Amino acid sequence: MSHTLALSAARPRASAPFAALRAAALTLLMLFAHGASADPAAADQRLAIAKQNFTALKQNYTIAKMQLQMGQPTPAGVSFTLAKVQAQQMVSNLVSLRTENQHTFDNGLYLNGAAQQQAISYSDVAKSLAQQLQTRLLILSLQPTSQLDLVLADQSLSQLTLKMTQLEQAMIAAQQ
């Protein structure tokens, strides 16, 4: 019995160094994870994903317009729905991109502060434009032949294209 008691008492002492090592490793992991979120490369990755969403959005939008020209409003509505889904994903990625750009600014991981601030601002505007486009695409998915909403969607798409270009240029300038 005393042998069992001695073994159970030895276990906590033997695992104490392991627990301390594990706590130190977790602390290092937490420090690394915090630093990683402020890395400009993370913002670049978010931008790349947002651009992929935007490319898919534009492709589905173009397909929908061609389907309308061919007198196929039902398939056009489906294509507008697919474009809307891409717009939703783009909004989400632009929110994350803005956060990454803000972390980059807050942690001083830029070479041109004015350009970094501009990238943050452009992220906000691009998100707002993507939300507007998302709303137009929702309407077009329900009413594909709405000429007013088609014109407004074209305008939103054009403005968003410009803002995405400005956003990318500002992010590049911030690191030069």
C-alpha cells in the first residue's frame, strides 16, 4: 500500500516539469499567433482571396447578362444568385482584410504610413461597395429583368473594380 502511495505521489512531481514546459510552449504559441496576425503577408493573402471572389463574381455576372440577352431570365437569376454568394464572401474577406491592414498599421509593419492608412480606408469603401453590389444582385436574382437594378449593379461593379485596384496599389505602396 505504501508502494502505491509513493507512486501516486511521484506522478505529480514527475509531470510538473512537463506541465511547465507545456505552459511555456503554449505561451510561445500565443505570442507567435498574435504576431502572425499583424504580418503584412496575411493581408496580402486576404487581398488575393477577395480578388478571387471578385473574379468569380464578375464571371457569374457576365454569364447572367449574356443569359438575359439570350432571353433566358430564369438561368440569369441563378447566375445572379451565384454572383451574390461571391459578393457575400467578398464582403467577409474585405472585413478580414481591413482587420489585417489595421493590425499591420498598429504594429508599425509598413514603410509608408500614409499608404497603409489609405489601404485601411480603401478596405472600408470596398466593403461598402461590395455590400451595395450584393444588394443589387439579390434583387436581380429575384427579378433578373429589372433594368434599373442592372444599371445600378453595373455602376457598383465599376466602382468596386476601381476601389479594389486602389486598395491593392495602396497596400503595395505601404510596403515600399
